[in-house]
Amino acid sequence: MIQSLYKHCGIFAGPQILLSVVTLGLLVAYLLAWWRRELLPGKNPWEQTLEPLAGIAVTIGLLGSVYGFIIAFGGFREGLDVSRVVSGLGSAYWTTGVGIVTSLVASLGSYSLSVLNR
């Protein structure tokens, strides 16, 4: 699965995978801390970590999109190179999708933890 992600996302796959793993790890750690009642009511330490990660995930996804579109439009330079156009567009959509999913997980996790910790 990771190789498939690298194939589709290009150079932005590494940062996206790392960010996704860190986001999930932090979310699980905060959920376990809440479950063990180690978090003080009203204190939300995840707001300083999960919410910025959500913004970073979207930004990396958009950077990957721009990179993918640059590759795709490069396929029009000397005639039409369909494989390059398709590869670039695929990379653009994959990076955007992975960035949005990671951002959603971070944002929904942060919101859920805030509701649970009230």
C-alpha cells in the first residue's frame, strides 16, 4: 500500500505518510489519556498539536497538487504525452485526497476529544 501511495503521490508521499502516522499516533495517545482520566477537564493539549497538523496536511496536499499539475502540463510541451498528463493529474488528486483525509482525521479527532473532555 505504501508503494502504491509513493507511486501516485510522488515526492510528497513521504511527508504525507509521516504526517498521517504522527496524526494517528497523537490521536490514539490522547484518546488513551482521556480513557485513563489523565487529562484535566477543560484542558485541551491536542488543540496545540492536532489542529496545526490538520492545516499542514492540507498544505502538503495542495503542494502535491501543484506539483502534479506542473508534471501534467509538461506533457503538452512537445506534442501530447498522454501518460505524463495522466500521471501528473493522478498525482495531483492523490496528494490532495490524502491531505484532506489526514486533515479530517486530525480535525474530527480534536473536536471529538474536546467534546469528550468537557
